[in-house]
Amino acid sequence: MSLDTVKYTFESKVMFAACGFSSCCMSQEDSVLYRARVFSQCAQVLSRNRSRHSSCCRLHILWSWLRLFHCSLAVGDSFAVKINAALVTQSHLIPWTGRSSVAHRISSGTGLRSQGHKGLVSSAVTTLVCSCGCSVPSAPSHPSSCYALSPSGSLFVSEYFSQSAQRLSFYSWYGNAKVFHFHVPEDTVLLRWLLQASRGKEPECTSMEVTVHFRYGAPPVINPLGTHFPANATVRPSYNISITLSSTVQNTTFVNITTPAAGDWFIAAHLPEAAGRIEVKGFSTPCTYMFQADMFVLRLTDMPVLEPGVAMPQTIVSPAKPLHVKVFVPKYAARMWFELRSCVTSERKACAVRVVLGSITLPQSFQRIVTCTGNVNCSISLDSLPWEKWLQIMVESLGTANASVSLEMLASFTDCRPGSTSSFLNFSSLNQSQAGSGPGSPTPPTGMALRNASDQRSFCLQSQPVVREDLDVVSVRYRLLNGPSVAVYSIFPTLLLLNLNSGMDSGGSLVVNLLLNKTSLSQANATVVACVSAASPVLSLNTTQNCSTAFFQGYPLSVSTSSAEAMLIVLYPQTDDWFLSLQLICPKGRSECNAAEAKVTVIAYLTPCFNDCGPYGQCSLLRRHGYLYAGCSCKAGWSGWSCTDDTKAQSVGAQNLATLLLTLSNLMFLPAIVVAVYRYYLVEASVYTYTMFFSTFYHACDQPGIAVMCIMDYDTLQYCDFLGSVVSIWVTILCMSRVKKILKYVLFVLGSLLIAMSLQLDRRGVWNMMGPCLFALVIMISAWVYHGVKRRHCYPSSWKRWVFYLLPGITLAFIAISVYAFMETNENYYYTHSIWHVLVAGSVAFLLPPRDKHKKPWAWSQKLTCRYQICQNDREELYAVT
């Protein structure tokens, strides 16, 4: 170990110990400034010693940044300038070209507060991490935490979550995107992602752009290729950023989100579109592009709870320290009334505050924002709130920096009583035929009985019981207890609950199909309006006809006598309770539909891939740690999310032509088989026959689309095709070496066994073919040198053999290898690989050695009448014409 390394190890331990791994993050000004100076000294140490011997320096830097960032949040913006000065004092000591990284901000309504010192902290940490040059550590099994006490007395907890880095791929389908799954805890007030993209130092590495997508609740629905989605599918663009890797080996970017929604968050990263070239494994070394996402969260451990109907006084210490409270939304809450009153500032000036209700979700956020000025009470009303969830409310002061604000908050709810439905106590069987009514078991009210009950008890919805039936991974079917049809009225909506909150349901497609029974609808001009929404149902379809809730934009559907069927496909539905609301709407208003009733058949299910990706796609189940999600891999030029985009699709004729070329080109082995049999090489002829047979039926089974025929399992056909190809090359070269028969056959068997083993280990490795070829060539060249030395002239000695057989055969073999290794792409595969078949089979026919001159083909030993047998001496090397 060098002296610089020892010095770095000692200084780094001292400095990072000063940065503090204990929970001593206090709110005093001196403590924060001290830590900032220590942090800058850590930068000096790392800038002087960028050794890779310390594998934990990156983790130290992250910890130090986390604690300093936490301390600065606890102190506030008043000391931001001092902290920034301490951090960037030694920035010139760090020779890194990517110092000016971009810290992305997401804003919705009020959005983030001014970046201030936090943005400069981000830049400083970016420089330190990239200058450190350490390897990326593996994900810890548990998050790391740090505690801080703000001046207002609130206890903040900062936590750090990390996942292992993944190797990025060029994009051709969703399986090429690398997915990261994070869980944001409750009461989180700030979320920061640390995104690190890096590339290798190989000459093949060029400038590259990494696209990163974000989404709350489910994996992002992306479309980098600009293909078409299936009909009736709902698509909302994902939020994404681009990270460029040009001259720098590593790029670090921050993404900040204030008041993020608690729950699952997903990140997907990928490279640009794939070139489509088929690369043989081992011929080239592709550049390695890596991506890692780390998550920092700052959450409030003692967030005040606003109780419904009880006024709660609170104080905002400064504009830099907004007030965070939460209120629990009960089930069947139809409306919330939030009021802000008695707003007074410490300077006796006009009160100016901003109220933000709800949390940020991506790609779309529906936070409700209201600005209150003066001493007048401020209020806001919200309909269709998320049931049985905590609603976060942030109040921030818009006044001067030193002025505190005192106020009172009040929240009240209006409930919505559900109508009577079939009781769950009597569903001993889910069969509808056994769900008959009996004494003590209520039945779903219909017609006038339902309307009378509504008038008497002020019902506002009718809830239908739905049973969730898990079929397989990411496969769920929903069954209505009262039958597939539900009654829909105009007085209030009919509500169905579709449970998708298991945490493993967001990786598929939710399909909702509505079918109207035309005979049940008495009003011909009436329409059944439906809305599919997450977290909260829509309860006012008859008045607004707007499929939106307080914090979510739903998906509308409608059926009528003119269009009796409607379908909705939600790709990657977010993890939550989903609701289907149905209501009968008449053009002239509710009075026209008072006596109307409609029967609608509801079919709802969750499937991994819609329509199983169709005839031109394959549904694949993908995995990231314990999370499973599905994607479609398309063939025959088809593309799109469900392989429904036929823009570049091959026609049926093109598919048939591709199949015929790839299968019939194997018939070129017939001349090689005939030559081998004619020259009495029966073992070689058997190998060529085996290769021709399995190569033909493997390519007949490997084709996409409708021109497919599989006589056995695909994997078996592929293995036999690869085995026959490599063994054919092996036996051909050994046959050319003209070694003794016993040795040749021993090598045949031993080599075939070793080739079979290597193909089982790695079927597509280049050395599975090149290894046997090189070893056989060594044997052949050694045998030819031995024969030449023994005969004292060149071997083979005939110039005709070289000109008319060996040179053409070798030329065909080299052309075939070049086409196979460097010219094949996804578009030209069917004819380039057919050329490979023709060239390889033709080279075998040229390279097979001639038969013995004194031996006629198929010549049997002559038997004498005296029962004596003349033995024929096979001295191959003396009489053979080579």
C-alpha cells in the first residue's frame, strides 16, 4: 500500500467520523456550519486521493450528504449562504468535467420551494461521487436513517434506500427496460432520487443517451418506438428525463419531489432503439452501460392529525418551514369541506398563505391549491376523495422571512350511504342458482322498491358485492355474487369494487367490458354512463358527467341502444382499490329516467398480456427481485404494446417465403450426403443427414406468424440443430486429416460428447463452434505435416486437389462464416441465414477427401470356393490419390 493510500485511509476515517454516523444532527447554527466545513475537507481528501482501493467511499459520501442535507433542512434557509460557501470552497480542487450537473425539479401548483442550498448540495455531491471512482455498492438489506429536530419541534427522519445497479440494454420491447421498484413510506414530505448512469472505458463505448421514466403505483407505460397501442387502451404519457453520457464516464442527476404520494414508485431506464443486428456471442465486446437509482426520503414522524369537525390551531414558524398535517378520509365519504380561518401574522400584517391538498403522483398530479390572503376565511370543497386513506395537507406562508403565522384549520365530511345489496352472510355458494332469497336474507331492491328506499334513507349509491378470484400470477377474475348483470338506475350510481391492492397486480392489464341488455332498457334514448377510477369512486355522473375524482382522472365508458358494448384496457393499473361506477343518463334530465332501469353485463379481469399478445407475439413474465410484470415480444415485423401494430408487419406471402428459404436451403446437404456415401464415409453421411433433418424442422418451428410447424418441443429442436451443425464441422475436418480409422472414430465419439456438454452450458457461445473447429484444424495440420515429412513432398500432393476442391471449399467456408458473424440482422435473417446453409453444405461437398484409389465403393471381400478368404490390405496412405 502506498503512502498516499494510507494517508487517504486515515484522513477519510477521521473526516467521516467527524461528519457523524451517530444521531447528533442538531439544529444549532454552529453544528451545521461545522459539518459543512468538515464536508468540504472530505472533498479535499477525495480530490487528492481518488484511489479505488476504498470500496466504501461512495457510501461515506452519500451518508455525509444525507446528514448535511438533513441538518440544513432542520436549520432553515437563513444559513443557506454560509452552508453553500463552506461546500463549494474547495470545488476547484476536483478536476472533473461534469461538475455542473442538472438537478431536475417537478412542480405541480406550488411545486418545490426554491432550490437554494439544496441545489448546491446536489452539485457538490455529484462532483464528489463522480470523483471518488469507487464501485457501486450492493443494496443494503435495511434502509439507513438519520434524525433531526426542527425549530418548530417536529421530528424529521431521513432514510436512504438503494438497489443494485443494472446493465442497460438497447430498446426493442419492454423487456429491455430495467425497472426499479421503491416504496415511499407514509408522511414523507420530500423525496430525492439519486440517478447514476455510467459506461465502460472500452473503445466501443460512444456517447449515449439514457432515458429514465417515473411513475407512481405501477411500472411506467412507455413507447420509445412510437408504435400503436391496442384499441380501447388508455395511455397517458410517462414523466421522463434524459441523462447523456458523452465525454464523462459517469453522470449523476437528482430528481426532487415534495409531498410525494406514499406507496409504490417505479423507475424504468433504457438506451435508444436497438439497431437490429444479430451479434454472435464472443465475436465482439459490446460496451457496458450501467444505471443505478438510490432514494432519499425525509418524513415527519409526528405529523399532526386533523380530526374531522374539530378546529386545530397551528403556527407556521417561517416561510422556509411549511406546516404539514394529515386527515383520514373515512369510507363512503362523498365530500370534504376544508376551511382555514383566524389567520394572524406576528407582524400584524395581511395574512398570505398557500394551501396544498393531496400528494404528488406521476405522470400526472392533481394537487388542489388555494391561496388565502387577508383576514377572510378561506375554504375549499373536494368531491370523490380517496376512501380509507390519509390526505396530506401542506400550508406554507407567503409572507416575509421573519414573520410567523398562526391559523386554525377545520375539516368536515359528508358521508354517502350505500343502498341495500345481497348480504355476504348467505353466500355459502357462489353459484347464482343457489343464491335464492329466503327468510332473513335481503334481496337487492329493484324498480320502485329501490327508489322508495332511496327516498326514505337518502341513499346515494348502490354497492354490488364482487368476489376476487386469483387464477395465476398477475391473473385475476372478478365475479359478481348476484350474477353477471347489474341493475343501473338514474337516481344514484351503481358501484363495483375491483380490488387491485395486493402489490402484485400492477404488472398486467385490467380489462373491463360492458354489454347492455337492450330489451331491459325502456327509454330508447337513455345512455348508461360508466367510469373506472382508482382510489375513489365517481358519485356524480348524472350531474357533471365528468369522470374525475378529487385526485385522479378516471376512464369514461358508455353504452346505449346504438352501441351496446364498450371495452376499456388499463395498461399497468396502479396498485389501489379500483371502482366501476355506472349510472343511467337521459337527455332531458333525471325526471325522464325515474322509471327507467337498465341491465348491464360486467366482465372484468386482470391479465398479464391483453389477448395474450396475439398470433404475432409472445407474452413474457418479467421479474425484478420479487416483483413480477408482463410484456409482449413481437415477431414478423409486428410491434406495439400488444403486438397489434402492423405498420412494418410481414405479409403472409413474406412469411411463407421466409419459411421456405430457411427450410429448403437445408436440402443443399443432399450433395454432401451423396458424395459421402459414394466415397464410403457412412458415419459422416449419417451426421449430415441428422443435421439436415433437424435444421429443417427447427427453422420451420422458429418462424413467427402463421407459417409455423413444430414436430417436437422448440427447445429440443434448437439443441439438436446446434449440435448437428457443430458435429458436422468436427467430423468433416477430422475426415480431411486422414488419420487411422480407429483414432478417427474415437475422436468422433469423444468430440461429439464434449460438444454436447458445451452446448448444454452455453448454446450460443462462439467458442462452442470455434473451439472444436480449431482443435480439429490442429489435428488436421499435424497429420498433414506428418504425411508430408514422411513422403518428403507436399501433402496433399495433387495440384488439382488444391485448385478444384480445397480452395473452393475453404473459400465457401470463410464466406459462410463472414455472413453468419457480421451480416445477419433481424430484417435480413431469412435470406442471409439461408445463404449460410447453402455455403456450409457446399463447402462440405468440396472438402471431403476422395476414396481410396484401389477400393471401389461398396466393394465386398471376395470369397473363394475353397473357403479361403483373400484379405485386402488397406494401406490408405500409400495408394490414396490426394
